[in-house]
Amino acid sequence: MAETITIHEAKGPLEVAAFGGLISEYTAWCRERYKDDPWLVEMAFSHQGLDAELLNLEGLYGPPNGRMLIAEDSRDILGGVAFKRIDADTCEMKRMFVRTIAAGRGLGRRLCQALIDTAARDGYKTMRLDTTRDMVEAIGLYRSFGFEDCPPFVDYPEKMRPMVLFMQRPVG
């Protein structure tokens, strides 16, 4: 019998801390994936202010500025994703990550759908995201949800710009 996985909003200090733990695990995963280009990971996360982000998860991703979703089974937190408010109509998907122990279970798809549904309930009209051009698995997932290329909406350092893909889709 397959174990039930639930996806819900991270609430309270323990769940918010668990979401922060997922971000830290994602960062380590990126460092391994890009071990031949370590400058890319360091530049991306330092440009995004990752250290400050981890200290202010509630302010960035908690209501009314956003939402943090976590997926878990009876034993483990398996993944998470968040969005943050850009303006009254637009939010940005951030920190989509599924732990290796949950790979291949369709969890990325479920998290993405849950986040889009949550953003629609919150009244957003457009969801944006950015990713690196060689995150082909993530790009395939995003395209399957109707995300399309769009002009840059974050000003990354010149050296990074050719490596970053910006996408958006209508919500609702």
C-alpha cells in the first residue's frame, strides 16, 4: 500500500524551520550538481541574499507576502516550494525542492499544482520563476504547467545572465 503524502502550508516555528532545512538541503544539492562551476551556485545564492532569506522566511514567504508549502509522509518532510509577492497581481515561485528519497513519486508536479492553486486562491493573476538553463527536469515540469519564457525580471550579475531562464504563466 502506497504511503499517503500530504501537502500543506508551513505554519508555526517548527514547520517554517523545516522549510528552511529544505532550502539548505537544496543549496547543498545545487553545490553538488554544479561542482564543476561552483562560482555559479555561490554567485546565485549570494546575489539572492540566501543567508538573510533563511533568517526571514516568515517575512518573505509567510502571509500576507507569500506562502510556504511542505510535503510530508508519516516519517519525513519530502519537499517544499514557496511563492513571494511581487505586486498585487504577480507572485514568484521560489525554492522548489524534492528530496532525493522522494524522487520519482510525482511530488514536484503535486507541489507545483498546489502552489499554483494557492496563488490563485490568494488572488494572483501571474506566477513567475527563474531557473538555470540546464535544470532540464525542472524546466520540463514548468513547461508542462504552461510556463513560458519571459523577459528577465531579476537583475542577475552579467556573468550569470546567459545561464538563467525566466518563465511565467497565468494563474487561475
